Amino acid sequence: RPHLSMNALDGLTLEGVPLNRIADVLGTPAWVYSAGTMRARLAEFTAALAGLDAQVHYAVKANDHLAVLRIFAGAGAGADVVSEGELRRARVAGIAPAHIVFSGVGKTEREIRLALAEGIAQLNVESPAELEMISAIASGMDRVARVALRINPDVDAGTHAKITTGKAENKFGIPYADAAALYAHAAGLPGVEPVGLALHIGSQILSIAPYRAAYGRAAELVRALRAQGNTVTHMDCGGGLGIGYRDDPGASPAAFAGALRAAFGGMDLKLMTEPGRWLVGPAGVLLASVILVKGSERFVVLDAAMNDLVRPAMYDAWHGIVPLAAGNAVGPAGPVDIVGPVCETGDTFARNRMLPALSAGARVAILDAGAYGAVMSSTYNARPQAPIALIDGDRWAVIRDRQLQTELWAGERIPEFLE
Ligand code: LLP
């Protein structure tokens, strides 16, 4: 984590900015993102793709803040979106329609219309029913939708069951065996132009072997389709590259690019990639304060909770937790459970973690929270959404205010018949 460092004077810093200073202004819980880290990671990912005709389409779902999208737009990335909201965010942040692809297993008619009206690059189709729907809508609008068929390669990505998407039993994609016939059928439909294939086998993938297997199967299918006289120009290779939440380095873009070269090198395909977590995960932290310590010092209760960062509760995910200042810690290291104040046992950030003893008021940073952090927050227990700050070099700015208590019920009404 090259942008995070600790020194005696400033405590934990991100891009050199003391995180305590931001917590002093915003209070806690609060998210902090590093623009420099995001740019550096996009640059590393893009550099790994050198020599391939490949584009990065950032997976907006990982972190959809407008400022984050602007950083990636400014650095030349496109976007992978899965909803009207994500499409609108990408456009507002300045990503051109020609650099947007639309994925997802259940696009609504309204979303398909919007995508066609905007003229985005491509819709990734996940079923025969959706293909017919796009054909009908596009024909009615007098447009031609460029589509890729998302195949389900039936490959085990070796990741958590809740984020595996490329096995036959998962809801995603078109069964491999059905794809060739559907592609030929698509070529004959009005309003659609099949341009290629897409696949995405899962998330937080740390081994390159499942990518090799999936891309090998996709390349085989491209060759078969071409042999049958179909035009295939695009291959959307998905995302899923994992990061090192514990002290491991995570998956390397260079190794990922190696799998792309091995499968698709020399095939004259325009490749697309959809990384999300790898680009933004390490670029964000969640700051929290200790409310109190209880149970013979065993439970450290933070003011952040599962409604802020749900990953530990939802996927048993491991996140590093470090005190913001060395001075915050009193006493020796010991195994503690770091928990939130929400009324569920699952509201636990870490179990049996070796940490210096922390007292009330001490602040900590929960690391690698830039991906699937704020985007998955809820207001459970009527807890407002936390504010967000963005650091860029020696500057920083608040990019989202803390939600007001009154905003929590702003859209609610007590009907007359209850009065
Ligand atoms: N493309 C498609 C079609 C996807 O469904 C996803 C993620 C991505 C790209 C980006 O995957 P990434 O590079 O970020 O792994 N909330 C979970 C992760 C869910 C991933 C869903 N799809 C978590 O916190 O681990």
C-alpha cells in the first residue's frame, strides 16, 4: 500500500495527508479515497495491456462516486454499467457513450431504451429473451444495437460462493453450448448487430488459472463462430482481478494480461476488460472511532458498522484495521473483536485480531475499503450515510456530506388514515 504510511508526528497518512486531520473536520465514520492511488493503479493495469488491442471499462459498481468516475474518465477509461443509475452517473462524470458497455442479467425496457438513445458502445446480452427484447425495442426506435453475447463458460473462479458468476449453476450468461446457435440467430434479427462475446467469471479472483480456462473456451467459440461465417470483432473479458486484503500482493495485471495474450493473441479481436475492485479497493479507507471497550477488553465497539461497510458481515471478508495514531494505543497487543454498534452479531469487522489495546476515542482506519464499500452502504438502524473525502496530492476535499438525520425520512409520509 504505497500511498499509506505511518509516522510518529502525523500518524497514518494517505498520499501524505494525515487521516486524523480529515477525521477532525468530518468526524467519524468517514470514507477517504486517494485519487493518486486510483490513477496509479489504472496506469499499471493499462501498462500491462500494452501490445494488446484492449480497452479498460471500469466497473462502476465497485465505486460509483462522480469524482471517482471523473478520475477514470480523465485518465482515458471507459465504463461498464449495470443500471440506468450507473449509466447516468457515467455520462454526468464525462464518460463518452462510445466508451460505455451495459452488462447485467435483467435490463429493463426503460434501461435498454436509454442505452440506445445514448448510443452506447455495446449491450452485453445474457439470455435469448433479452436478445428478442433488445431487437424489438431497437427496431421500434429505428436503431441498431451492438450486442455481445455473455457466455457462461462453466469455470470455477475459486472465489467466495456469493461472488462466483461463471459456473453453469449461476444465473449469469448464456450456456456455452447454446451460444453459437444464438449468435447466428442474432445475426438475422432486426435491430441488433452481434459484434462478439462477453464473459465475467467472478470477483476477488487471485489465481490466473480460471481466467486461462474461461478465455480458452471463449477463443475456441470465436473460432467456431467465424468458421460458420459469423463476424466477431469484440471480446469483453470481464473483470474480477483480486487484491491482497491480507499482506499478500493480490493478483497481478501482468499475469492477467498474459492470460489474454495466450488466449486471444493474433486473433484480431478488440478486447475489453472490466476491472472494478483492483482499481479502487486499495484506494479507500473507512475511518472510525472507538466508542467504548467492553467484556474484559475483548470487544472494541466502533462508531462504524455493517451498514457502512457490509463486506465482513456479508462475505466474511478480512480487512486490515490500523490505529490512526501510535499515541492512541494504550497497553500491549491482544486479540480483540472489532465490532460495530448495530444490533446483530454479524456486525463484526474482525475477530481475534491482534491490535494494540484501544481506548474510547481512539481512531482506526479500516483498509482496502475503496471497492464495494460506500456503494453497498445502507441506513440500517437509521444510521445516516457517512461523508466522503478525496485526497489528491497535497489537496483534499469533501466529496459527499454526511447524510442528515432529516434526510433519512425525507421521502416518507404518514398517510391520513393513520391520523
Ligand atoms: N463485470 C461484471 C459483469 C461484473 O458483474 C463485475 C462485478 C465486474 C465486472 C467487476 O468485478 P471486480 O473487478 O470488481 O471484481 N460486492 C462484492 C463483489 C461483487 C462483484 C460483482 N460483479 C464484494 O464486495 O466482494
